[in-house]
Amino acid sequence: MEGCAADPASLKNGARQQHAPDDILTPWRIIKGGRLAARQDPNGFPLPDSLKGFTPLIYPAALAAHAPDLYIADAGAGRIYRYYADLQALNVVPGVAATTRTRLQMAADWSLLVLDPARSSIVRLSRGGQALQTIVSPLTSAHLTEFVVGEYLDKIYVTDQLNQQLMLLHPLGPAGTPLITAGEGEFKALGALATAGSMVYAVDAGCSCIAAIDEGGRILAHIGQGELIQPSALVADQFGRLYVADGFDRTLKVFRQRKLIARYAPNKLQVIEITALAIDQGALYIADGPGAQVVIFRIRPPGNEPQ
């Protein structure tokens, strides 16, 4: 993916001076905005002759990535953009607005899912911006604040903050139900979610850690106890590593096999604050709201990580 309106050379050069050779993350691109498309084709692709002047990002608050697509919820502009690397362009996703509480996910079919906490609903949109489905919780009392989509869109895990529980929704089947958690402790509060294979990872604000949960709702482990203080955004890669934004010290902490293997300070990431994370095909996307940018890193496969 190409960046726009920002030369990543300064990021890369600075990173070479600061990063050790065995670092997990390698700086790749910076996105600070793009040329705004006035028109698009039925599939949502901007028409090259409709591109206008450069539109800067104001406060990116949420991300979703599934190559070649990248969606950015810009809470400052109140818009959700689809970013096109080849044209370094943005086009506005119609019919949905962005706030700091908006959450985005992409499905395997490249549809976009947008969680609106104010309505406790998830809207699924096609690439062209057509509404395909509205997904709601079967519990009228539920207050959905975070979600993550299963690999084949057969399951959606959602955080019900009001009832402090994890719920499983079946968008293509019967109504969802609370996912009963048992095993190593109980949830006191829930935050961001991530999946890797059959595992679900959930920020548990009660212990300031990450709960590893199997498909049956059993808590198998707590990760990061004593090492995380205010975990917020969370993603997992294909190698079983967890990337957690810690709002207390604004760091990015990486865990593998329940161990902390890397810690990145904001100056090392060249960001002010991590407001969202996304991961796809060997790339980590970091939304930096106060910095009005999205910073992208290549992910190194496991090999010489600290043990």
C-alpha cells in the first residue's frame, strides 16, 4: 500500500537509527490524507477524472484492512473513507458517519461492517456502499461497544458493556446469545476484541489484561497481568502474537505465548497516540488520532524474537 502526502523516508531513516535488527516491526508507509473522489463507479472505485484536491485526515479513530482495501473512520471529519493506494485517493462511504466510538471490521468477502454504539447495531456494507444487512443484539439491554468478525462471517463476537459480557452473534443464522465464560476467572468488564484461528482475545479491564477464550466461551488464560495498565486497542497476527495498545504510557506491547516480547514507545513508532489498530497480510496499521495520520508497518515473521 502506498502512502499519500507524506514521504515515509523520514520515518524509515529515524527507525533505522532506533530499531534493532531483530525488531518485529519495520516502518513502511504513512497516510496523512488523499485526493477526494467526487464520483465513483458502482463497485465503489473512484473515477480518476473526478479526483479533487488533497483532503487531510483530521482524527482517524478506527481502521479496517483487507488488502487491497483500507477503511479509515475519521472522527474529526465525521466520515468513513475508503483509501486507494494506487491513486492516493479517498472516497466517502455513503450513509454512515464516524465518531470516536465508531468501530470497523472487514469480512472475507471485502464487505465493511460498521458498529454504531449509539444504536447498538452493526451495519454491513458492500464495496460500493450499499447496505447489505443490519445486525442487532437479541438483548434489548445490550450496549455494544466493540466487535470482531470471524474468518467466514459466520460469527461476530461483540462486547456488551452494559451487562459486562461477551456475546456471540450469528449474522447468517439464529439470534445471538451471551457467550458464557468459565475457567480461569470471570470477566468484570470487557474492551477490545481480536481473533486468531479458533481463539478469541478480549481486553478485560477488570484485571487490566487480555483474556484468551476458546470457541466454547472458556477462559484459558489471562495475558499481560502486571505488564498492561490500560489496554485499549488489540489485534492478533497469524503467528499467534498479540499487539496491544496501552493507553497509560501510550506504548504498543507485543505478546507471544503469554510472554511480553516487545514494547514500542510512541516516539519509536513515530506517533503521538494509538487510537486504533488493524492487521492484514503481514502489515500492522496504526491510527494516530492526535497526529492525524495512519502509520503502517511490515510485520516480521517469528524467528529471532526474545525468549
